[in-house]
Amino acid sequence: PGCSTRTSLGVSTSRPSPRRRPAADVPYGQLLASLWPLMKGHPVLQRRCFYQGCLFAAFTLFWTAVPLHLAGPAFRLDQDGIGLFALCGAAGAFAAPVAGRVADRGWALAATLGAILGAAFSFAAAGFLGGSLVGLAVVAILLDGAVQFHHITAQRVIYSLAPEIRGRVTALYMASLFLGGAAGSALASPVFIRFGWPGIALLGTAFGLLALAGLALHRLRDRSAA
């Protein structure tokens, strides 16, 4: 704080940077101990962690299994070809600004439903398009866009809970996200070896439907409590 900065044009400015200081000096161990009560006390955080955990499981399932599929007898792509195919995943980044605008307009529920349905549909389509390179590219773009769309929407929702707990909220959310991702990665190889690409498509669809079932159950609980 209080330091001068230099712009990209080399012009020095004397405007002080803002002070950032926590409201309370809480020991690290106490912060860790507060994570579970924090999760337990915020149903909205629980739901977003569950949805994104399911979607990220589908995401890592696809991107772990698809190189095996592309290298197999159906396509026989080499490492360069598989690397080029992976560029399809970059298209999902274009969903981020759209998701931000949608969430800012208060359409978080519609965005969540659309993202979950998009992920489930992409894997259902993957079962029919597994023999087409163009079809798989479309599936990759749709899946990545859906996962990114919910990720932005979820952050918009959970970060509005309370500014003072934002760091711990991030820790819980990202931990659940990567637990789901680890599950998808771990299942990809054994499922592909035993059941082939149709098994991957079925499991990915199941992850999407699991998130959809959670959303439906949460909505029913909200209505019964109203």
C-alpha cells in the first residue's frame, strides 16, 4: 500500500494502491475447522458444489477418454492430431462472458438448468457421434461450454453470500469441483477398456442426469418449504 505504480507506457503514477486487511486475524487452524460448518450452514453453496462436481466429473471423463478413442482403431490419430482436436475445448471459453451477463440479469436458475441439460445432451449425442470426428468436436464444444457456463453462474451465486467468507467459499467450491474431476478421470480408463466409447457416453450422461436430479430435488424442497 502506498507504492507508486508504472503503466505500460512507462508513466509513473503516485496513486496509492488500496489497503487490503482482513477484518479479523483468525488462526489458520480455526479457518480450516470452520469449513465444514460453513458448508453445512449454506444450502446454496452445497447445491452449487454438487452441480459443478457432477459437471466437472463429466468434463474430465470426456477429456481423459477421448484421446484413447481417437488413438484407437476408429480414427488412429497420432499425438499431433489429438492435440489439434483438443483445441476444440478452447471454444468453451466463449461461454464465459455470456454466462456472466445471464447471471447478472438474475437468470441463474435458467442458466443452471441450461448448462446441466447441455452437458447431459452432449454426452447422449456422443453415443451416436462416436464414429465421427466432426461430431466429437461438436460434442467437445458443447460440453466445455456447458461446464464453463455453470462455473461462471455458480461463482456469481456463491460469491454473493457474504464478502467476509469468500475465501473459504472458494476453497470449498474448488475442492468439490476437483473431487468430481478426480472421479471422472479415475473412471475413464477402466470404463473405456471394458465398455468402449458407448460406456463413456452412458456414464457421462449419468453424471449430467445426476446433477439434473439434484436440481429437481432442491426445487421441490424449496417449494415445499415455501
